[in-house]
Amino acid sequence: MDRRLRSQSWFNDRDNPGMTALYLERYLNYGLTKDELTSGKPIIGIAQTGSDLSPCNRVHLDLAARLRDGIRDAGGIAFEFPVHPIQETGRRPTAALDRNLAYLGLVEILHGYPLDGVILTTGCDKTTPACLMAAATVDMPAIAMNGGPMLDGYWNGRLVGSGTVIWEARRLHAAGEIDYDEFIGMVAASAPSAGHCNTMGTASSMNALAEALGMMLPGAAAIPAPYRERGQMAYETGRRIVDMVWEELTPSKIMTRAAFENAIVVNSAIGGSTNCPIHVNAIARHMGVELAIEDWQTFGHDIPLLVNVQPAGEYLAEGYHRAGGLPAVMGELIRAGKINTDAMTVAGKTMGELHGDTVASDRDVIRAYDNPLLEEAGFVVLSGNLFDSAIMKTSVISDHFRERYLSRPGQENVFEGRAIVFEGPEDYHDRINDPALNIDENCLLFVRGCGPVGYPGSAEVVNMQPPDSLIKAGVIELPTIGDGRQSGTSGSPSILNASPESAVGSGLAILQTGDSVRIDLNARRVDLLIGEEEMAARRKALKPVELENQTPWQEIYRGAVGQLAGGGCLELATHYRQVARKLPRHSH
């Protein structure tokens, strides 16, 4: 190849020997040679998200060796570097704070260092969007490879999925059916190996959508972390990124509007996480692709549920992978005419070329399009006088919930209730069992102060369970609504991700315990049932929320972040596009 690569502006600029010498000399001090760096071989970054702080991604510390092997064999040179850690189950107050921080750091690295392409090591919930958001902003050749889900978990001889089992154990503990040690043991049994969630939580969902967007090699997303195929896929990913550099195959040629529509369709078919609209919309905004929260209703609501994996189904990651993973799902959707088949992928082929003939090997795990688990499995996008938008995941509506709240003759999918309002999760935990609240099956549980500004970062706290007394009486679910999020592993049909949030003055801010609220899924509305005069009086009396910042980043984040419907992006960052096209100034 005679095309001059970006990295050669650092390592082989004969018109500026002073700067070339400065850039070269320190990269020689650990064993690289001048001939390697001046050879014109592509310099490939490995964006390393694995660390001891990120157990879901820690497998990448080992997989990096196979990535390096692939890069070297294809004629490239690997530069591995750390990405700010993000671990959903370890970070307080919420890992959502770190998505945008990791994004910023990765943009600066990709822009400011001598890199021609990058491998994005993804896995735990926020690492995948953070990496794809950065790739979108920078627009240099990029390919994602996740670390893979954990092996299936078992408890007393039955499958228990990571995350999902927590919500089951929480109910059993509240009902007095298990004690503390059984609670911990039950949950620990769901995480038997290295890897991210083995359920279709946000980690598995977002990596499936990375593949659906075309940013991962076909079949990569679902391979369990300990399987030999995971290392083999790492090697092929390393090889492929070198060719992508020479082909100039960048994210802007892959993550098009057609690709994002495909991702929405796939999310419904796999029973994907309620966090996906936030992350996918954020990636689209950084890519410069128009994508609205309403698009999730338009393109996704009527898509059937094909994947029988917890929390919407029965199986876990190993069964899903063996049944064919995302390629088998894509095959079903393509034959049903639901996929934009001309969407390009990192493989250098279109979705139609890759998956048009792919068929699942296990029809109980991945159903045929005309034999789904559920006919309409997408999100309902709601609005009303409490917020402009919120979503509800229909594929996890249980028979118990549907019978109690959605099956009243003549008023199907419509219910009213008395609001019980909590000021964040601490207030919920302190008062949910307070007899003075008189919570019964006709109540709606609200939590506010949990959005990007209010929490800060937006917390996974909306899937609230009823008081212990109701659980013991057999009422295991109440309708729950909030301006926060919930874990993608949760099977709760909450109304969540409400935008705008209460901290910036939405209708949720004036809601009071005891108010009547009407939810109409047919009209896609949630409304506070009070008069205009009362609503105006409450708004006039509303005082600004007092926010406490515990770190400098929290203050910066709160001052720049947008709402969940728009992806929860740092708003100023969405104006930066294709930043790799212009080289940064010299350092000396």
C-alpha cells in the first residue's frame, strides 16, 4: 500500500526531523524498533477496558494477547492502552456517570496519539456504548469485540441468571422464604465464570446491538467468555482491523440510519434491555444520525420476541450461543423483511450477505418469526403531563401483572391508581413498609430524583417491589414509574427513563403522594389527574432542587448532561464529528 497512514505523521515525517525524533525515541525504549515504527504498517490501538475493578471485562486482559497476534499476523503493530473502568455492580453512585467520562477519555486518546485504527474491548453495560460513542466521534477505522457472557448459572438444579436472580431472591427474602446466607448464595451461583451477564441484560443486549449495528464480526457477541471460540474471535478481530485501515472502512460508513433501525428491530426480537434506547440514541447523536425516542415505538413495538432468554424467557447465554446467537436472529428477521439488508458491517459485507440464509439450530431457544414467544415485544413509548417521554418493556409483562392491571373488561391496558411518591431509593427503602402509607394493590409506586442531573448519572432503581406484607399476600408486583433506570436483567414492566426528570422541573416534580394517576397504554399516556389551577399552583410553589456534588466530575457532568431520551450525552460533545480527519498540533 502506498497510502500514507495517520501514524506516520508522528513516526516518519522527513520534513520535520525534530518532531519525528521526539515522537520516536520514547517508543523505542521498551523494545520497538525504528524500522517497525517507520515502516508504514498500521498502528492499531487496543482500547483495554479490562481491569481488577471491572470483573465483567477482566477477560480482556488475557484476550489482548490474541488480539495482538491477529494484528501482527495481518501486518499491523499493536498499542494497548487503558480505558477508564466502568463496572455496573461496583461503581457508586452509578456507573452511568462513567460512561460519558470514559467516552471523553477515549476520544482524546484516539485523537491525540499515533493510531490508525482501534479495537474496542467491550462487555459490561456502559463500556460498549462508551466505546462506540467515541468511535462515532473520532471516525477512524474501529471494530468492537466483547469479552463474552458468563457460563450458565445453576441453583438447586435449575438455571439462575445473573442479575435476574437478584430480583427473585429479593422477593423470596421479603416473603421470609430464604435467609440472608441463602440470598447471597443464590445470587453468587448465577455468576460461575469470567464474563459479563449471562442473561439478556444490558451487557448482552448492547453487545448484540453492537453486532447488529455492524460494528462486530458476525457471531462475536454471544460467545461465552471461557469458550475457545472467544480467543479465536479475538484473533480474527485483530486481523480484520488491519484490513479495515487499508480499506478506510470507518464507523460513518457502517453506523448509518439503516443500521440504527436494524438495532431497534433486533432489540425487540432478543428481549433487550430498557437501557438500550439511552445508549443507542447516544451513539447515534455522536454519529450525527437523527434518531428519536419515538423511533423505538415506530420500528420496534410490533416486532415479535424470538429469543427465549431470561429475563423475558427461560434460557441463558450458553443455550443462546449454541442455538446460533445473533446471526440466527438476523436470519429470521431478514426473511421476514424486517432488516435493512444493505447495511454495511466491519466484515466488509452487508447484513444480507452475512445472514440471509442463517437458521437457528434450536427452535426453543431462538424461535421462528412465525412462532414467537410473544407477538409484539417492543417498547411502548409514553408521554403525558408528568413527562415528555418514558418507555415500558412489553416483553416482560407477567401474567400476574397483565391480569391485575391490564385486563379490566372495556378498559384493557388502562388503569388508575393512588400515587406513592419516594424521593430516591433511600426514601423508598426507608418507607416502603411504613403502614402509614397504606399501600395496597391499587397503588402506583413513583421514585424521582434519580435522573442524570438528580442522582447524578441516573440510577437503576425504578424496579421497586411492593411492601413485604403485600408480597406475603401474593401481590408480587405493583406498577412502578420513575425518572431513573432499571437493570436490564430486571423482569419488571416499569415505566422508566422518564424525560425530562424531576430535578429539572418535569411534572414528576409536582406529584404528591395520594394523587390519582391514569396510565393508558392504548393512548400511550401517563397523566396526573388534577385540575389546571392546582397544577399551576404547585408549579408556582415548586422550589429548585438542592444538589450536592461529591466530586468535581459530578459537578461537571451535571452542568453538561442532557436527558435520557436524548441519550444522556454531554450536550456540547455531540457537536464534534470525525475529529480524526484533522491532525492535532505538535506537542513541542
